[in-house]
Amino acid sequence: MRKLTIVIPTYNEAENLEAIAKKLWSLPIPAPQILVVDDASPDGTGQIADDLAAAHPGRLSVIHRKGKLGLGSAYITGFKTALESGAEAIAQMDADFSHDPDYLPEFMDKLESADAVIGSRYVPGGKLDERWGFGRVLLSAFGNIYARTILSLQIKDATAGYRLWRRETLEGMPLDRIRSNGYVFQVEMSYVAQKLGFRLIESPIYFEDRRIGQSKMTLRIQIEAAYRVWQVRYLHRHLSTDRVTPQNHLP
């Protein structure tokens, strides 16, 4: 099984971090590494991460950033660090248990025949939390259809944040050109990977609403994402499969 690093961006996840780390370490995956990227959480998340790193040497590391710098840049920082440390597979997920760690072993198996695996709410077998109201379900579905239509995306869940990447896939992507720093980051990464010809497969998940803490999604963020999708299309309009080298692309 590939050497796995799990990148978890955090902002005010003090109540969730230790529990998610213990759950990840309990999975039937050999020696998974956890990389926490904390944006100076005022609730002490960073200190909890440091304590976990000290208590579990070699199993968890922490990147402390100086402020709330955004989801996209947190993931890019985490991806680059994971690559530098020799990770062969790199997962991205939330700390709040909306992304169930139990799916990761299945993702790892599916990664053997894909360049990336996306935990999808919108393929057969995928499901949203029943506690979501009709308006929230409609807004989420519309956001996906909107992004997929504008960018001609083949995947069903363009905004999914639970993903597993091959090392070679991230190495073959222009990470320094990824500009989105909010939730449209997921859309941009999907678009760039598709433009470069990488094979993305979707694996159904049940998306549970966060157990503890408050959601960071707001109407302002969703409106901002709508127009940033057009920026993504323009920024990466020249990308093609010619940018993918044979050694970096899954046959």
C-alpha cells in the first residue's frame, strides 16, 4: 500500500482534532501520516496539534500559519510539504467528521486504477445528511451543476472536498498556478486535473453534517464562488494533456 499522508486544514477545530486523528490511526492502513495546517486558530487548535505531535512522534506534524489565510492555500502548502516528505498518496479531508475516515481504505484500493479518487455525494450510493434543509440541498446541487456546466466537468461532485491523490498526479499539476482560496479551490483542482488528462474516479460517500462546531460556509462565500468559476476557466484555458509527461500519468 502506498505511503499515505492526510492533509487536514484547521481553523477552530479544537473539539474535533484529537478524535479525528485517533480515528485515522485506527484504520487498516500502514502508518498513515497526518499533516495539520492550522491558520492561527484562536480556540487553541494549533496547541492541541502540537501536543498530539509530541505524543505521537513521526505520526503527526503541524504547519502553523500566521492568520486565516484560506482553504486553498492551506491545501497547496500541505500538498507541497507532503510531496517533499516522500508521500506516495495524499488525502485531503475536513477535521469535523463530515468526511468519514472509514472510506479511506477503499479510496486507497481504488487509487491503484486512477490518478485521483473523489468522495462523491452525487453518484449512485452517495448521500447527503438528512438534516440538511431543502434550501441547502438545492443550493449545493445548483453549485455543482453550475460549475460542471461552465467548465464542462465530467465528475458529478465538483465541490467535493474529500479526495485522495497519487503523488504523480500532484507532481504533474501546476500547483503554483492554483489561485482559488475558498471552496471553489476544489472546483479549480478538478478542472486542472481534467484539462491535463488525469483520470478522476468518484467513490460514493455519505456526507454527514459536522458533529461539533460551526460550519464555515456562508452565503457570501457561495456567491463569491459563482463568479470565481469563470476566473478558473479563463486562467487555465490553455492547459492540455500535452502538459502531462508519460511518467506522471496513469496508463
